[in-house]
Amino acid sequence: MQSRTRRPQFFYTTTPLPCPYLPGRTERKIVTELTGPDAEALHDRLSRAGFRRSHNIAYSPVCPGCRACVPIRVRAADFEPSRTQRKIIARNADLEVRPVPARATAEQFALFQHYQQSRHPGGDMAAMGFYDYRAMVEDTPITTGLVEFRDGTGRLLGACLTDWLSDGLSAVYSFFAPEEDRRSLGAYAVMWLMGEAVRGGQPYVYLGYWVAESRKMAYKAGYRPAEVLVQGQWTPLGEDEPVSGERVTAG
């Protein structure tokens, strides 16, 4: 029997760009393509090693002299919402939540545009057209889908692009109606994923990178019990003494 020759996996580093999280710093990534019959298994392994996915690319920060981006995941079955998080759950009890296939719709795109123009005007995503949005949602060999959040009238209030891994769920990108700020739909989406992971018998929800010094990324440490990737090992994030991004090495 002739064995199948495995194609080598190539990794590349990107050119330095301004850091989107910390002013005055530069960002550099190591990237690799997710393609072919082994893409799903590779994505699983890379996710456990701290990589994230965008389209059919997996990436991890390799910024010289900076280790502020820390991979973080939550042990879903052990998650206990705080008082504030319980209020968010109650506030959204009226919503219909359902996973849908990774198929871009005009309704989703209209909400995505509204969110970008309100929250991130001038950003790269604010300039995306429908076909760019469709590529973000559909162009991947990975098992992925959208979780939609609708009110009692059927109006789409939010969506979360989510990857299904062998050991959990990975929140890729979420967007929501800015005028529904009081609902805290981004936080509610994360907590819904916790419940979905438990229902599916999966241990983790991956939240991407925690950046303690960045206000828009530091919130991820609020979901406990969390684990962070420290020198290649997933380590519990301390309750009383949060890990500083500068002292942690992302694997």
C-alpha cells in the first residue's frame, strides 16, 4: 500500500503594522493557510496552541519585545456568572437565539455595516462590501457558523461568527445593534456560547486574545474560571492577582 505524502505546512511572518490595541506599538503575526483535507485537524491543534482564525488563515502574534496578547479560554462547565452577568442574562431572556449555517445574508450585512459605522468608523471593516463580508463568513474549510440573536418581532439584533472545535467553541467575531447597548449583547453572546459548549459536551470556549492593558480587550478576564496560555501551557488565570500581559508569553 502506498502511503499518502503529507504536504508540508508553511508559516510566514507579516510585515510590522501599527498595533490595533496598544498605541505606539507595532504588530507582527505568524500566519499559515488552512486548506486541504487536514485543515480541520490543523485548526484544532493551532487553536490549542493559541492561534486564531480569519477566513482560511490561522495567525498568532509574534510582536518583537511585546507579549501583551495572551490567548484565553474559559472552562464552560465551571462558569459561574457574576451578579452583573446574571443581570445581562435576565435582560436578554426575551431573545430567540439560534445557530445558523455559515451563509451570509443581506440582513446580517446591514447589521454588520451599522455596527462598524457606529463603533469603528474609519476602520478596515467599515469599508467592507457585501462580498467581503460573505468571504469572512463563508470562505473557510473549517466547521463554522453564525449564532443569531433576534427579538420577539424577529428583528436581528446581533450575530456571532463561531467555530466548532473538537474541544469547544471559538468566538471569532460578533456584532450587534449599537442602539441596544443596554442589553450588552457581546457579553450575552459569550455566555450563550458557554451554555452551548456544555450542551455539546465540550469543555472550552475560546475567546481569542486577552490584552490586560487594552480597555476593549481586558474584559475577557471577566469570564471565570479562565485559562491563559503561558509558555506553551494552559494555566488558570488567578482570581485575586490577574496576570499582566507583559509577564506572559503567548505560545
